[in-house]
Amino acid sequence: MEGLMPEGDELHRAELVVYGEVHGLAGTDHRRRDLTVALRWGAPIGLIFGVLAAIGAQLSTFVLAGIGTWFGGRLDALFHRLTEITMILPLLAVLIMVGHFYSRSIWVMLGMVILLNVFSASMKVMRAMFLQAKESPYLEAAQAYGAGNFRIIFRYLLPRMTPILLPQFVLVIPTFVFLEATLAVLGLGDPILPTWGKVIFDARVNDALYMGNYYWMVQPAVLLMMIGISFSLVGYTLDRIFNPRLRNL
């Protein structure tokens, strides 16, 4: 028997993880999995979703607002009507319908979020700023020496307003991160990717608060709050840098 027994380092040690017991840094879920893995994976997924949605929506809105304001007429009126229609549509309700009847893939949801935010309320704000910049003397000088419309838009009009876009871009990122987490909490998260919202959903379904496992729900909620506060502080700081009117406040 002694010859069959493993010796020294060959011994395999088994460790029992009790259901719901705090284990490691973040504790365990209902399947005894370490929540640290899900929380670590949820950070880049949420940030990637928020950054890509912000880039796609804000950049598209910025360019279309500049084009519509410069050309004016029917094109500007069309963009204005599309903005009013989009502002009426309930974004979350549309995404819930897409998740129920079509697909819960995070990439499908990302595409729908970008599509529904191109003609958002930001279009009206940017349009007002472009109307002021449109009357600038240097644009009249560009027209005088024969510059084309798209050259004026992409070479002179849009770059002038780019510093104003950056703070808004930073401030809108946590909005999309919270939107993805909201869909996951409602049970419409991506079935493959782990996210903070899915951790909260699992905690709610398995009565984590009732069982006394507060860490299961509190940890992803605190991380979401930290994301929102961090980007808000950075966005307001950039706004004070690029907006001279706010420097003396």
C-alpha cells in the first residue's frame, strides 16, 4: 500500500468552498465560482461598450450636425425632424424588445444604441454651436477664395468645435456603461460575456440580500458608481479647461 501512495509534493490538496461563503477577495456566487474573475472581466467589457458607443454616437452626431447646419435648408430640417422623433422613442424599451425578440448579443445591442443615439438631444446642442461658428469671418474668407463646402466643413468648421466635443464624449461614456448594466440586470445581458450587470442579476435571482450575501450585489454596484464618478470628474475638468467661461467659477 505504501508504494501506491503519492509522496511529498505529489499529494493533491482539495479545498472545500461552502455555498455563498466569502472566499478570496470578492467571495463566491451560487455556483461556488470566485466573483473576482467576473468582476475583473466585467471592467473591460463595460468600458469597451461605453467607449465604442460614445465614439459611434457622438462622432456621428458631431459630423451630421456640422453638415446639416452648413448646408441648411431641407437637409437641416430633415435632421431636425429625425432628432425630434428619436427623442420621443423610449431607448430602454426598444432595447428590451430587441433583446426579447431578436438577439441579446452585446454587439447587436451596441449597434442599436449607436443607431438610436445618432439623432439624440446632443444634435440640437451641437447645431446651436455650429450656427454661431457658421457666421465666423474666417469661414467667409474660405468661401471667398473658392473653398468647397466639404473642405470648409471638415477643414475649418468641425476642427474649431472639436475641443467642445471632448468633454461631452467623456461624460457620456458612463451613461452607456450604465445602460449595458441595466440591460444585464433585466436579464437581457449577453449570454456569453460576464458583466457587472449580470453579476447583480445573478445575485437578485438567487436572493443574495435575503441570504445575507451582501457582497455579491454591493461589489459590482460600487464599481459602477466608481466608473460614473471617475468619468464625471474627468469630463468636468476637461470642460473647465476647454470652456473659458467656466475657469473663473
